[in-house]
Amino acid sequence: MIGKVTIGKDFYGVLAYNEKKVEEGVGYVIDSNIGQSTTVNMTQEFNLVRQLRPGLGNAVFHVSLNLPYSDRLNDKEFASLGCDYLMKMGFDNNQFIMYRHTDTKHEHIHIVANRVRYSGRITNDSNIKRRSREVLNNLEKKYGLTQISTNVSSIKSLDQREIEKTLRTGDLPIKLVLQKKIGSAISRAADTTEFIKLLQEQNISPRFNTSTTTGRVSGISFNYQGIVYKGSTLGKKYSWNSIVKQIDYGQDRDRSIILSANGKERGTDRVGEGNLRTAIKPEPRSEGVAKGTEDPAQQSKGHVGKIEGNGMTWPLANETDWTPFKLELNGHGARKKSKRKKKRKGLGL
């Protein structure tokens, strides 16, 4: 279940949005503790309690609770879940109204609540998105829903951009897919070789950050469907430091399999190369002119090479035109000539 939380200033705007859904026949109220009336009248009712704390700017709490496409709840169950959510978020003595919308493929509700309690106290909004995710984790278990995240401290939740993309496309976020698949591989793998094998069987290509001299692994990323996630961005559980505590890893023993995995991920599949790049070799020259180039006399002397395919074609100018050593000699000779001219001028010659 995905919760999208916003804190705002104006009750009228959010109520008008939900009431428009009702007028269009794609929304209806499933629970409320205020009188159901026009948008203006309901706004006035919310604002009566809001006046208990006139200095509070952001008094509006608005959340949409969105089920995965595979999950279903009837109105009574959804209303119960919504009330449980409000209670656990600290809205146990507050005005609220709960709408159910039917204009999307996934089932969802919208809750509008007043942060000002009937007592005049204010419901805390500190770390509200993190707290919301924790509450939803528990409610997923209670109502038998698909669990999106089970451990907030070790698994990163979706950010606002990912939530909005999920609601827009209906596709399960790649972050959640990777967390599930990689978590399964970690729990099943006995050693590094098996861990890599289990990942590759699920079309996940691991990319190890290795030292080219010692072979030490300092990090890991995962490529899935052309999108790469660093292990740490998925959660502490998926960082390399955490993974090696759960599988049998030997730096010297596993170096070749790790380098091979890096080669496959990059499309080279050469054991022993690891992060080294393919060597650049010059093409053979013919009479001082590179293959496929124009007359070097027509080229700038500073144009020393161009990339062609996977290698470098060079030099593009004749070797006799210049070399670092020759330039140095020429520069030295030019300075000598300059000094001789100055001496001659001084002698009046």
C-alpha cells in the first residue's frame, strides 16, 4: 500500500477536489465525523475548530491510501483501515472525512483531516512521511495486503517521484522488484558464486566496485532492465558490507568470479580484467599518414588523434612534422636566434 501525504493551508481546495469526484460519479464518502454538505459548508465546519489555533498555517492533512492492483477491500474494510491509520497517526480526536474514488484501476481512498484537535491541541507532523510508512507496514499485515516494505531501517521506501510514477503507470516500481529479488538471492545463497548465479537467473546483473590492484570489493550495484541501482540506495540490507555478512565471501578465492561477473555486465566477459578498460592500440601507419585521413599537410599540427571504433588511429600528422623532443629543440633554437638578433641590434649591425 502506498500513502501519499500532503500538508496544506486550505480546506476548500482539497474538499472541492473530492466533491467534484462525487459529482462526476467516480467518488463517494465512506466515513466521516463532520456533516456531509456542500464544499463551502464543510469548509466552514473545519474552520470553526481551526480557529482554536489561529496562528497555525498548515492545518490541513490530506492523504491518499493506494492499494496494489492485486489487492481488494470492500467499503467497510477500507473505512476500518482508514480509521486505524488516522488513530495510529495521532488523529484520534480530530475532524475528518474519507472518500473512496473509482476512477483508477487501483483501489484507493482520500482522507481529509484537521490537524487542530477538538481540544485545541495540534497533531504533530514531524517526520510524518516516515511515520506514515511505518503505520502502513503494520496495516498491510493486519489486513492481509501485499507488503511493500517490511523493515524501514534496512529497506529504503519509495520517494515521492517513484510513488507518483507508480500511480501514473500502474507498474510495480523497479526498486521494490529489486529489493524482493535480491533479498531472495541473499537468503538462499551459500557463497559468492551462488549469489551471483541466483541474481543472473533473475535477469539482474551485479556490478562490483573492485580495486584493480588488490581485488578488494568496496561496493555493489545492480543492473535490471537497463536501470542501475547502488545497493545502498535500496537499503542497508543490500549494501556490500551487509551482504558479505550473510554469505561466504573470500577476497582472493572469489576474485575471478567477481571479475567475470563484471565482464558479463559490461559485455566483455573477460576473467581477470575487472574494471580495466580495453587497451587502445594504434593502427599501422602507411607512409606517415593514418588510414582514411587527409594529407597531413592540410591538418592542424595540434591535431594528434581521433577515436575510431574501439581503438585510436594516430598519428594523423607526419611523425617528422613534430615530436616533443623536436619542439623543445626548435624552441631552444628560436630563443638563440632571438638573442643573436638582439645582440646585432645592440652593436648597430
